[in-house]
Amino acid sequence: WNERRWLEAGSVKPLVLAGGEGTLAAGHNPGAIYWSAAPRSSEWRRASGEFEPGAPVWAMASSGRLVVAGVAEGIYRSEDDGRSWSRALKGLPVGSAGVSFLVRGSTIYAGLVIAAARRK
């Protein structure tokens, strides 16, 4: 290994990262996802989507332009390199948070925390 230095690139403080084809997406704790087409610069933009304010982003993964993120209140997907996000609901238990992912082509494998049914 050659000695290398780590440099801060802007004000983004990622907890997890995933690379799309043309961008780098960064998930935060607390909340929000940012993306950059030039991650070595300070040009980071907040991604669009209906995220719960302050909900931590625990896990991210990508393949091609598809990026997935596990947020405290659910799983989100982006098909444009992390720029915009929508909540993934089809086939998922209500209230399940994604904590790990593996993306192979268009198939997404997810490790979930499934909320136990509440008893009255």
C-alpha cells in the first residue's frame, strides 16, 4: 500500500455509501440522502423523496443506475443513480426496515427488521 490521505469532500457526513453509474449516493444519520456526480468536490445535492425527517439511513447498495436504501421506516429505491427516491412497498411487510442489501442486475436481496405485530 502506498500512503494515501483522506480528504473531506464538502459538508456531507455519510453513514453509508453506494455508487450509481454516474454518481455517488451518501446516506446520513440522522436522515437524508445526498448525491454527487463529482464526489471529490463539494458539489453534493440533497436527493428528492418523501423520507421521514431524521430517519437514519442504515444500508445502501447499487447496480447500474439502481440504488436501494434501508431507512428506519422502510426501503427506498432510486432508478436514476440516487437523485430521486420512492418507497418500495410491493411484497414487503409493513414497517420493515432494510438493514442489508445485495443487488444483482434487477434482483434485490434484502435483510429486514420486521416489526412485530402489536397486541392491544
